[in-house]
Amino acid sequence: LHLHLHLVEKINKKSSTKPLAMIKQRDIQHVSNKVKSMDWLSNPYRVEPVLATGSWDMDYENFINLYLYFPPNEDEDEEDEEQEQEIEFQQFCSGVIEGDVTDIKFNNSNASNSIQLFTGSSLGEVTLFQVSEKNDISVLEKRWKNDNRNNPFHKVVSSIDYYSPINTTLNAVIQLASVGEEGNIFVTDIENSKTVFNAHDGSCLTDCSFKTNSELITINSNSNLRSYDIRTNDSFPVINIKPDENVGGFTSLSIHPGQPNVMVGCENGNLFIYDLRSTNSVLANFQNHHSSIENVEFYPSNPNFGLSCSDDCELNLWKFSNDYTDYTFEEFHVGEVELFKLIESDITSLPMNTFAINSELNIVVAGTDNEELRSCILNDLM
């Protein structure tokens, strides 16, 4: 099914009638770095909400920054009902990194009170960092980088993802996936730095995500969505999906948490939804962004919603009309999709590179080339 032009116009009309219905509060905080990547910590051993950001395209050096999140206190008496309390992110840790931070992920399976996080860089390195009790960032001697003599890794790391068992222990085996602009795919057992799977795509890879512990989904600049079975030594994909139209390349993907669906953002602003059980058609295709989509994600606690951000400096919230708990092709009516503009561009806006969702706190934070964190506290998504 495709969302044709008249349906796009219908979505625009819907979004203009109640754009604030989903938004409880918005705020902007200057952070002095162009933000390329970010992630929320969801380690049950820590109670404080922590946000990590990675910078890029700075003049001299780039940074990993960690922030504590302080939500507005709704219990305080307000003398002026129109006066909103600010959403505050307080930086408590910062570390210098070589090259651009192209991706950043917390190691949420770390069964201790220490904070660990993975980064990918424009120098082709994937690094595991740890934050000390004194809030210093150091490398945990687990760095994967180029060895040009006999073990080429990545020229530029495009994306990283990791998978760990649900019932984790201190010595749980964690698989780390990384893809690069040169087309290499690596899955590594980080406990012993052993490569358990590798393949070469032949095109610039732009994103990757584990669907299960044995299935890795990748996308590339030639608009291929591919699935690999990493249990085998076969480097050929078991699924290969490509759209019929020219969309300029795939840029970002998100896997539905409970169904065989993948949302994909495109260089031309299109947003696709695929069913991995069908390789010959697009389940849904709609467009509202006017430039390359940089990040997409199903809302974790309610995947009837999805988000997307773009170089057009906007953050969109999409409400899908179907019930994913009883999913069929026939029940997905793309014409009933609703669009809400969470953040709209203005004359001073620069590209929006990424966002991170904390569904427990109902907050979405976006990072921009304006050196800002732009946050939206949402009402309950029902």
C-alpha cells in the first residue's frame, strides 16, 4: 500500500488541527556541541535518568557528554499558572574523543553501578568507555579499530548496536554489531574481542539493529534492507528488500518490538514500513519531511506511534491507525495515519541529527547542529 499525494495532504491537514494535543511541555537547552548521537541509560541498578550525547563536526575536538535529567516539579505551588518550570539537563561528565561520535549506546546489561557506553567514530573505531566514581571517562581496553595489515575493520563507523541475554549476569556474553561506510559488517563477542560474524555489503551501510540474538538487520545507501543470520558462516543475506522507486538511499531503521515490521527513513524524506514476511512490496509509504531523514524509532511503550527527525529541522510523531497486537495487511489503513509536529523548523534552525526516547518519563530529546538539546514532554500516548 502506498500513501499517495492526496493522502499526504490529508495528513498535513490533520496535523495542523491539533499539533499540541500530544505535547505537555517543550524546552531548548544550549550545550555548546553539535549533537550527532544520543542515548538514554536504562540500567536498573541506577535510578537517576541519564542522557548521553556524542558530538561531531567541531573545530578542534569532539566530546561524549553525560547529563542528569531533572523534570519539572509538578507538585510545587505555582503563583503564575502560565509560568512553566524549565526542563533541565545538568552535565556531570565529559570526555574528549578523536573523530566524530557517529553513534553512542549505553551498555545497559552492565550489572553494576558503573556507567558503560559504546561509541562508534568517524575514524573507524568502536570503543567501550566506563565512567568512574569521580565521573571521569576512560577506555575499558576494548577497542576495535583498523589493522591495515591483515584485519581491516571500518573506515567510518555508521552505526552500532548490541544484544545481550534478557537474564544478564556480570559475565553475560554481549554481541556488538557495527557497520561502516565501506560496507563491512562485524558482530563481535566483546568479552574476548572475537569476531563471530562478518560480511561485506558492497554499498555504504547507514544503520543496523538486532532483531533477535541471531538476526541482524542492515540498510544501505542503495536502498537495500537486508537481514543476516549471524549463526551461520554464510555472509549472504536471508532477506533482501528494495523499493521500486528511487528514494536516494536508506538512512535510518527501527524494528517493531513485537511484530515483524521495520520502519525505514530515506534520503528523500520518505518513511517506509516493511513487513519482513513479504519481500516484494512496501506495507506503507508516507512523506512529510522535506529533506533527508536522520533518525526513526517506534515508540517503545506504544509502537502504534513512531517518530522521525530530519535535516529539515523537524521532529514528527506519527500515529498509526492499526492495532499491532492483531496485525494483518488488511487492518493497516495508511490513510488514517495522523501526524503531529513536535518540533517545527524556523529561520534559525540547522539540521536535526538524532533523538532519544525515554518512554518511562514520556520525554523525547533531539540533538541539532544548533548545539541544542530540544526536548518534548509528551502526554500519555494512547
